[in-house]
Amino acid sequence: MRALWQRLAWWVLGSLVVVLLLWRGLLWWTDWLWFGSVGYRGVFLTTWSTRVGFLVAGLLLGFLVLLGNFLLSRRLDGRPSWAEPRPGELTGGPVLWAILPFVLSLAAVFFATSFAHLWDSFLLQRHAAPAGTADPVFGRDIAWYLTAFPFQLNLQRLLFGLCLTAWVALYCRYIELPTPGDPESFGDLNAVTPPARAHLSAFGVVVLLLAAWGLWLTRFNLLVTGRGAVLHGAGYTDVHVRIPILGVLTVLALLAAVSLLGNVRRRSLAQMGWTIGLFTVAVLLGQVVPLAVQKLAVAPNEIERERPYIERTIAATREALGLDTAITRQYAVAAGLTRGELNEERESLATVPLWAATEITEQFVGTETLRSYYNFLVADFDRYRLDGRVQQVAVVAREIQVDRLESQARNWVNRHLVYTHGYGAVMASAHDVGPAGEPVKIIRDVPPRTPAEIPLRQPRIYYGEAYPSDYIITGLRPEARTRELDYPAGDENVFTTYAGQGGVPFGGILSRLAMAARFRSLNVLISGLPGPDARIHFRRAVAERLRAIAPFLDYDSEAYPVIADGRLVWVVDAYTVSSRYPYGQPYPLAPAVALSRIQPERDTRVQAAYVRNSVKATIDAYDGTVRFHLYDPQDPLVLAYERAYPGLFTRQPLPPAVAPHIRYPMDLFALQARAYARFHMTDPAVFYNGEDLWDIAREETTTREPLADGTYRFHDTRERIAPYYVLLRLPGEREARFRLILPFTPASSSEAGTARDNMVGWMAADCDPESYGRLTVFHFPKNTTVYGPLQVEALIDQDPEISQQMSLWSQQGSQVLRGRLLVIPVGESLLYVEPLYLTADRRGALPELKRVVVMYHGRVRMAPTLAEALDQTLSGESSQGGALAVMRLERLARSANEAFAAAEAARKRGDMAAYGAALAKAGQAVSQMSGGGAR
């Protein structure tokens, strides 16, 4: 019976291993073909061989430690054989011992899978490059903490956990399980034979050596772990007590290992027990003593004791997160601009963006989708040279989404052979507004109509943001009636044949068989439509494509399209990140906006104590070509990866047509803003007391809840402002630059309502290549009230004329949507700009930009355009005399048109009395209009 169970267990395990190997081999072959098609087969081999090497090493270690020790214990426990259980042993004993090797084998496989995850950190350690700076406690190069230390620490923890588990299992194995009816038989030390004692002692030496290694590494780990609310890294108690104690415990662990090594020959249970017991007591005392010192010696005078270590935390965090190079200015808000000074600033202010990403995207969706199978994601902001000057624009790619086809059209041929690509893009000015409150488009329609400055000769999008983890096949047989849809043209469709080099060649039967198995689709194998030059395209989503090639990089949540040399190119910012930087306070590198498109599964709990935007990745939307451009050659992490993966990164500059469009990444800027809100305090006492904590400013926003009847319910909420791209000239500069901006308020404002919603700081990050990454921070004086966004919006709401008009709009089945409130430094003052959109409460309604509200030196004005609002603000003219007068004229014009229409209808039906009354009403409205809109 025992032999049957053994054979069954090993047969099942062997079958699973064979199936797994066959499946992994199949995936390996298709990956080999794919990496060859993108030109990174060397990267694939390095990653794959390292992973497999660690998996095999983990299997060998797991089997050797777990199964090897079990088999050795069989020979040393004094039993004649497995088939002869001792009197009183559990009835199922033979079965238990028969399946135990199977269980241990599974445990070894589990260990191996965890061990294989060390491949990334191993490559970093092996190819580490120095940073040139050292930690203040041990003098180790900072790069050691970023590269070698994570590998050593995780390796020690895995090995120690494996060996400690095996030693405990051996101990329980040797002293036996309790027999039925005799629970006191558990722990019968007399049952441990002398050879077994030698075995336990010898393996205990290994466990203690690993423990000594772990204690030694823990000394360094103190520098990269948190210590209370204000200190990250080793504090007073750590440096003066814990680190010395850990050194002593390391020596004690080595002495204990020597004691057990001597016990291999002596085979004394007492010596083994005393050795392990005394070492355990020493470890416990090593935990108690630092706690006592912290409570009795440090806590009563914490600020003085911890001052030098708080200074280290401040300096290290600012350096690790790139805050140490920020340019800070004390910005004293002075008197307002004169009209002459305003004229000098007019060109810069004319580019203030009035369209928010959400509202302009809704306009694009409503007017440029054209067919149900096209889709737009959220528009991205960029700048292009048009009409001889740089202008800020919103641009979005028109991607294909086959899931939006009618249900009867969602068949295999349409999904994978016909609807293969998106087409073109839509671009509009970020600041211009059309006569009906719509954006002024620069690129539109299909085929795209483009200005001469921005040609788009290859508008087809085979690789994009929204594409699913699926595949398409191009290169169909010429004689086939099925063809690739290119774009719709009226009632007809235009078709095309893919002529690029993207995708995996798909003509051979072996390739077809492998791909059919990968995608679990028989049609891939048996369809006669693909020709001999067919190509299969998968990993078409930008995020999936990048992660497949370089999974060790972290990517920004925004991939943005650039029109360069007549083609669409996706640009993605990539980061090198580490949670271990001596004295560096970690912050989450999370999406800065609510909609994360490129990496939605990224765990926002991942902490970044060190981050660099070291790589700019580009992906060609037509052929899928991927390039990783090294952008920060001083980063030790990216240098290590460059050594590990020759050929992955290029040091060539970005293409000349792409370089002018690079942007400072929004996720990184949001992380730096969160960190700066605290780490702008460089005085240890102020930092310790949190006297000047900041927070990212909040603003009023309107959210929409879709209802079952096709309408929306609107809710007003307060949310932290997301970073915003603007083309802006700062005071003292001669030219406007493309920047990210964000305002700060006191940290308590989130709990105290509007009590402390005044603005205390303002941050900007340069995006242009010549000043890329330069942070500028304005600190506002503490003895002067500078309005924050919520306070400005409160002033807007309190303006009786603006409030009246907003209420009037909202009573007509429409809803007023507040745009992004922008804070713009102008001269030595601040200008606040907030666009107002009007939308219907039904789905599919397009938001119209109706008014622009400006607040300047306490004066709030509203007008149809930014220029008019600025003129009113400086002249002192009220909204009554400007914006509201325009509104009144609009209402009179509508009334006149309605009266004329009623008169015409009355004439046609012969009702001359109604015809005369309607004409009189129309004449009255026209008379009021000619009188300037008087009531």
C-alpha cells in the first residue's frame, strides 16, 4: 500500500512538472520570436537565463535542505524502515511517511519560486556602479544600499527561513509525534539518537551562521527604515545602542555556531539546549535594552538627542527625491499691474490654458469619434510651433476599440483581421475658444486635416494606450475578400494592407502552431486568410510592451502622443526607484490623476525613498519600435541596468522632432510636491514640531453620477488639485516655458475648512529641454494673506452678479462646471483664472466654455474671454458693465429670434393678429439691443 501511494504521488508530481515545462517552453518560444521582432533578444536571454538560474538554484537548495535532511533523518532516527511503525504510532503513519516526500517537494518548489524573484536584485549587485557619496554612519557608498544591499538582505531572509523551518521540522521528527492516548510522549528527548543529535547540531551551525549574517545586515537596515513620525533612519538610540548590540549579537551567534560545531562530536543534548537558549535570551535582551534607553534617556529630551539625525533625514530626503536643487524665492505679493505693464504681459497671459483635460476630451468624443469602434482616452497637453510661435495644445489619439462594435460584428475575423488599428489624432488649442464655446481644432477629421507645420503622413495606430492584451494578424492573402479596414469614407470604407516591420512573422506552420497554443485559438492555426508574409501583433498596449522588455523600471501613468516627422510616437517616462536610501523618507510613487491609464495595476503602496526619471521611452504607433533613451547618466541604478543589459539603453539624444515635446512627468512632480510640503522645513526644531507643514491646495470640483434615465446627478466636492501643464513665463524671464504647476496651503486646512485655506507656496517644474527638471518654488510671506484656491472660489460664489448668472444657468436643465483654477504669478502679483463650462444634464452633452472668471487683487470679474476679463479687472469695470451686459444681449437676441419665428409661423397659418403681436415683441427686443441692452 505504501509503495502504491509513493508511486501515485511521484507520478502526479512528474506529470505536473512535464506539463508545466511544455507550457513554459511554448511560451518561451513565442517570447523568443517576439523579442526578436522588437530587437531585444539579448535582453530576453539575460532576463530569462538569470530567472531560470535562480529557479534551478532554488530548487536544488530546497530539495537539498528539505528532502535531503528528511532522507538523512531516516537513516539516523534508529528505525528499521518506514514500513515498520512503532507500537502505538498513528494508524496512518505509513501513508503519512509515504506522502511526506511529496509534501516536502512541493515546499521546495514554493521556496524556489520565491528564490527566483531575486534575479533583479542580483543583476543590480553584480553590475553595481558607485554613486560617489557615502552614508554618515558606516561610510558605505550610497549605491551599495540601492543595488547590493537589497539582494543580500532578501537572500539572507530566504535562506534563514528555509533552514530554520527545516531545523524545526527535524527536531519534531526526531522527538516524535504524540501517540494516541499519551500526549505526554511528545518531546521525548530520550528518543533522539546520538547520530540524530549530531545531525541537529551540524544543521544548527548553518542556522546560526545565517542568523549572524542577518544580525550584521540589520545594522545597515536601521539606516533605511522608519523611526517614528519625524525621523527615518538610525536615530540616537540606534547609533549608540542598537548597532553596538547587533555587533555583539553577531559575535554571539558565531560563538554559538562554534559551540554546536563542537557538539557534533560530543552529541550532548544539554550543550545544544544551553547554546540555543542562551543565544535566544541574548537576542531578547538586545530588544529590551534599546527600548529602555529610548524611553528613559532619549524621550525626555528628544529634540536635542535627535537633532543631528533629523538633519540627516532632511538632507537625505531632499537629495534622494531631487528637492535639493529646487530654486526657492520669497515672493512678496506687491501692488497690482498697471495697464501698460499688463500689455507687456499680454502675450504670456494669452496662452493661459482655459480647457481642462476632461472637458476638451468630451468635446473630442462628441465631435470626432465618427464611428462606434473608435475611442479617445483623456487628452494630453503639449506644445507645438504654429504660426511662428509656440502654442499649448491638447492632443489625443483616435484609437480603435473592437469591444464597441455591435455584438453581431464581434466575431473572430473582425476582431483580429479587419479592425486592426486606430487612425489619426485630434488636436486643439488649449486657450482658444470658438463662437459656440467649443475648442478651436488644429487637427481634425479622418483622414486627418493638419496644418503645414504638423504633417501627419502615417496616421495609422497599431500600437496604443487602450489596446487590450490580445492580438491582430496583418498581411492577408491578396485574393481574400477580407481586408484590413483603414478608415470610413462616407458610406464606403477604405481598406489597407500593413506595410510596416512590426509584429512577428507568421508564415510558418510551427509559428502558427505556437501562437495558436499561446492564444488558445484554433482559428489562428486553421484560418486560410493570413498569407505567407503575415505578421501577428501582440503586446500592442504601450504599458504591456514596455513592461515585457524592461519590467525592472517603473513607468509614469501618462503616455502621451507626439506627432514627429509625420508619424505618431508615444513617449513614456520611466523611473528607477528604491525604497532603501539611508535616512531617506519614502513617498508613494502613485498616479497623480484619478485616471491611471498606463499602469493601472501598480500598487500605490510601493514606497520610493529614491527616484530618478532616468529613461525616456518612445514607441512608434505604426511599427511598434521601442527605444529606451538614457536621460540621467548619473543615476547608479540605471547605470547598473545598462551594464546588465548591453544594448537596451541608447545614449543617443532623443530624435530632434521628439525632443521639443518632452514633459516633466506628472507622477514624479506630484511625489516631489507631497514631499516638499514637509521637507521645505530645513530647521530641525521647526521640522520636529511640524510648525510649517504644507498641503497641496484643494479646489471645488463637480462630479457626475450617471442615472438610469440617461441623465446625470451632479455633486460638488473638494479635491486636491492635480498638477497642471501650462505655457508660462515667470517673473524676471524673457520667454514662456512649458511647466507643471501646483499651489500649496497650510496642512491644517483640510481639517479646518476654510480657516487656513490661504496659499503659502507655489511650485513649478520646467519641461523644456534646456531647463528640464528645474524646480522653482515661491514662498509667500507669513505675515500677509495670499488667497488660496478655495478662498478665491468663495469670493467668486459671493459675487452677486456671477452667482445670479450661475443660478440662472443651472435652472434651465444645465449645469455649470468649474474648470481648473490656475494661479499665475504675474510681475510681483498673482492672477487667478477659472473657466466656467456649461453642460446639459443628459449623457452625451458637450460642455461649452461660457465664461472666464479672473480674480486679481481682490477684484473678481467675469467675461466671455480672458482678455475681456483682464481688461475689466484692471479698469475696475464690473461684471455688470461687461460680462452680464453681454449675457443680457444674448438673451435679447434669443428672444428676438423666437419672436420672428413665431411671426413667420402665424403668417403661414393666416393668423394675422398673432403675426402682429409677434412682430411687436421682436421689435421691442431689437430696440432694447440697439439701446445697449438697457432693461
